[in-house]
Amino acid sequence: MFLKRFSSVLAVIALSVSGTAIAQTTNNYIYIEVGTDSHGNPITLDLSSIKGTEYILLYKHGDKTVKTTLYASCNEGKLFSKRVSLYTSTGRLTSDNNTEREIFPKPGTADAGSMEIVCQAAGIHKDYSTQNQKF
């Protein structure tokens, strides 16, 4: 069951991500780059974190790592940030915000790309173009 789901996630990634896909595995975690921040640093989707349509994006902010837990409401074409945590380079949690807020992803961004991957992996196919957005 896991292998079947995992292979469909990889197939979705291959179909969804334009350009070069970079995947990396570390201690049973699988990461794929879904975009970059304004400084050119990679933003990665933790594939092992996907549970339904909830998932984690990671990126560097200076010498810290930001871990954002997101929830995609695929049928509605909405994306929500559920938690934002900030960690030091040694892995110590320095900030944790559980305030849920809606995110309005723009096409071509890490938020939109990760949402598309997660929604397709969950088997939820919707034409987002009717909302003037393509995920």
C-alpha cells in the first residue's frame, strides 16, 4: 500500500514540477525542491510529511530553518498555513506560531507547486483555472 502511494506521489511530482526536479533523501525523509525564496534559497516539500492534504514546507531564513505546516482544501482551491516553526542550525526550536491563516498562492510559487503536488497525490483533481489561478 505504501509503495503504491509512494510511486503515485513520485509520478505526480514528475508530471507536476516543471524544470529540473531535485529530490533528496535523508534518514527516511524525502524532500523535493518546489521553488526558491527571494534570495534564491530552495524551498522543499517534505514528501514523508504528507498526510491527506496536510504537509510541510522547509526553507532557510538566515542561519535558521523555517518549517511551515500547510493544509490544502483542494476542492475549494484554498491553502492554509497551520503552523510556522523556526529552528536554529542545531535543531533547537526558537519560535512556534499556531495561528491558522489563509495563503493566496500565485502560479509558479512554491506554495502553488506544493499544493498541486499534494492535491494530485491525494487524488483530488480540480480545474483551478475557473478561479483565475492555476495550481
